[in-house]
Amino acid sequence: MNNKRALLMMALAIVLGLAAVVMASRWLLRQSPTSANKIIVAAVDVNLGQRLTPEMLKPLDWPADNLPRGALRDASKLVGRVLKTSVLRDEPLSEAKLAPAGTLGGLSALITEGKRAITVRVNDVVGVAGFALPGNFVDIIVNTQSAAGGNENAISKIVLERILVLAVAQEVGRDETKPRVVNAVTLEVTPAQAENIDLARSVGTLSLVLRNQVDPRPGVTGGATKTSLLGMAPVRPEPAVQVAAAPVAVKPPPQLAQAAPRSRACIGVIAGVQRTQECL
């Protein structure tokens, strides 16, 4: 009797063990991704502006319920495309991170459609001590003379705001945070802003002002002059003193002289005892 009970308990334990194994295997199969959920990721770190090669790509299994938005599955369609943002190893690739098909590599792939790239000469002061790095936003100040001329009419004013830095020197990488002192900075601007920058650097000196990445508020100012800097009241020109003109003597019109009486010839007439005189 005891042997039968022991055998029954062993059989029951074996059945329960097999059931647990089957259930665990099914759970693991549901958790592990299948080949249908493979997506294309970066095999190595790739900087923006680089053209993708087969060695830079690899497929990677990804959970079906957590696929990245816009993830790509065909590596052959990615070969030759240009990145417009840097990606790290094992980071999924998507159309949002790629320049349009047919774009050549280099800086031109990073320029937003409808905008232009212009390079500005800088130094350690103008370039914000090297903290103006690719991906940062800057304002541009021009220091020049007003139309009146002279040191008293010097003015500094922000002429362009929230300008994207595309590259410093010949580097376009945006992953560095260490400042770099360079002699040129390339900015992304609209065509009208490019004209303003070109004019500004010909009429004065430029300075870059680093701004917060997420602050879109404009800085509305009237510009700084020597008068406003020192807190002096503007010098008003003295009114011109008007001198009364001396009265001018007006000469009366010359009067015509009266004509002198003409002399008349007179003759005496004797009629009888009377004598008269008649003048002509």
C-alpha cells in the first residue's frame, strides 16, 4: 500500500514537473523576439554627415511590443544614405535620422531645406571662449558707427537671434562638450540673414552670444551706445540765436520837379486914348 502511494506521488510530481517545463518554455518563447522583429542598427559609432556603408550596419533582434518608431528592417536600402545626426553603436536607424536619398555626404547634408551655411571668422573672444559648438544656438552682435560718425555715435546691437552653429572649423560633430578655440564658425541661416551677416562684418565687428538651447524668447533691445552705457543724458544741440535785422531805410521815390513857368511875349495895343497889353 505504501509502495503504491509512493509511486503515485512520484508520478504526480513528474507530471507537474513536465507541465511546469512546458509552461516555462512557452513563456520564454513569447518573450524572446523572432526573426520578423529584427531591425537595422548601427554597428559602430557614426558621426553626422557620414555616408553609410555595409560595415556600419547590422540587424538586431528587438522585442515586438517595443519597436522604435520608424525603425528600418532592410539594410540594403540604407547603404549609401547620409546621416544628418550622430548615432551610437546599437542605436536603431530611422528615416528621421537620414538625409534625403541622393544627398552627398559632408556639411551640405546637414543644411535644412531652404537655408544656407555661412562662415564667420572668430577668435577666443568672439567665439565665446570656444563654447560655441556644433548644435548650439547663438545670437550675433554687431559693433559699428552710426550714420553721424564719430566715437560718440558707436553702437552695439543684436542683429540676428537663435542662429544654429553647424560646424566649428572643419568639425561637425555634436557630441563634444569640451570648448574648442577655433578661427571660423559655420552658421545655418536664411538667405536674408546671410545677406545681413555679410553686410554686418563689412561695416563693423561681430561677436557671438551663446544662448540657452530651449529658450525661444527674442531679446528685444534698442542697442547700446556710449551715452546709454555711461548713463549720461543725451546732449541736445543749443537752439540757434536769431539776431533781429536792422531796419532798412526806405528812400522815398523821387518827386518830379515842378516845371518852371514859361516866359510869355507881351505886346502893347493903343486903341484911341486907351492902351492895353496882351501876352501870348
